[in-house]
Amino acid sequence: MIEEFSQIKKDFQFTDEDVRNIIKLKPIFEKYPDDFIEKFYDFILRFPQAKTFLKNEKIIKRHREKVKKWFLDLFSGNYDLEYFLKLKRIGEVHVQIGLPTHYVNASMNFVRRYIIDVIDKEVEDRKERNLYVASIGKLLDINLDILTVSYREEELSKYAEMTKMEKKIYGFAKKFSDVIDLFILIALVIVALSVFFLFGYDLYKLTFNIVELEEGILAILGSLLILWAVGELMTEELRHLKGGRFAITVFVGIALAAIIRKLFIASLGSNSEKKAIDLLSYSAVILSLGVVFWLISKRESKE
């Protein structure tokens, strides 16, 4: 374990000179822990799932104290095995509670920016500032590396437990899943092009008076609504391909857009009895989809 930590410091070229530079920053940053924790919390509470992990005041209080201590320890100058093991335990806790690595990376980026801003404000000499920023940057990179290594170990341990056949099936399923995602994206592009054609056709009918002005405008608005919904679906699929979670509400949104377009057109019907039945039917479907959309959105916000 000692050799492993020593190798990490060598890999990041973290030297005794860097340690001396960071120790010089200690008197400066001892004035900032309260300011840091307030701004840090303002930052992390913007995360959509922040309240999932910070559920109550007791957890928040304990977390604030732990983060403040970690922040002050950055400038302690004691980067030994104990420091290494503390970071490793923090990473393991992150894995246990299911905290996404994205949040860890984003938070570390905030810490880096905060420290650089303070150094710029407190240190006048430009050369000295650059040395301090370089040294603390190496230490933050080491922290991030150790904090996220637990995620890699968790993935590897799960994969290592699989049999040879399970690994083959897993590999095939992963590749097949990627092919399906790519196929869906291509299909969405084709659908978007089709909606462009529909919009052009509606515009053509309006321009050459094939349909009445009111009906043509409503048809065009309906086509634009569907095009917007397809665009949202493509955005979500691209986010999913990058590792994000797919939003089911987008599918419901597309269905709503399609039915609303039908409602627009049905409102212009000439047969009053048929028109009333169509309007009631479409309104009932829109109400049902609206309730489903609200329920899914509420569940996703809780998750």
C-alpha cells in the first residue's frame, strides 16, 4: 500500500517542493473554510439528484464537517499513507451510496476553481502564484484519482466474478445495445426529415390555397410541435449515448404533440356532431397523457 501511494505521487510528479509550496498556502486558506463550504454547497445543491444523497439536516451537517476537514487537510502538508487511506475510504463510501462519478469530477473542478481564485486574490507575485497553482493542482489531481479508483475497482470486481460464458454474453449484449442505440438515432433522423417534409407540405397547401387559411396555419403549428418533440427525443438519445439516463417523459411529450395536432385539425371540421365527438375523444386522450406525463415527471424528480 505504501509503495502504491508513493508510485501515485511519482506519476503525478508531486515532489517535496510542491509540499513546501502548499504549506505556504495554509495560513491563507485557514481563513476561508466557512466561505468555501457555503459556496461549495451552493454549487452541489444545483445537481438534480443532490437531495437524494443529502436527505436531511443531520446528514447535511455531518457532510459539511467532513468536506470542511478534507478542504483544510489539503494544506496540512501531511500526505502520507494515512492521508491516502482516508481518501480511499471516502471513495468507497461514494460507491456504496451510488454517487455518480460525474458529481465527484464536477465538485473537484469547483474546488480547483475556488482555490485558484483565492490564490489570485491573496498572492501578488505572478511567478509565485503560478508555482502555488501548479502544486495544488497536482494534489487535487491525486485526490481525484484516488477518489475515483474505487469506482473502477467496483466495476472490475463485478466483471471478475463472471464466468467465461457470462463475460462473452455480457460483451455481446453491450455491443448489441450500442447497435440498437445507433439504430434508434438513425431512425430519429429519418423521422425528423419526414416531419420536415410534412411541414413543407402543409406550407405548400397554405401557400397555394389548397386549404383554408385557418386550417393551414393550425396544421403548420402542429407540424412544428411534432418537430420540436422529435428534436427533444434526439437530444435525449444523444445524452443517453453519452451515458446519461433516458427520459421517458419525452416519449409522452411526442404523443401529446401528435394528439394536439389532431385536435387542431379536428376543431375545423364541418360536421358538428362528428367534430364534437372527435374533440371530446382527443381531449380525453390529452388529459390522460397529461396525467401520465405529470406522474412520470414527479417520479423522475424524486429519483
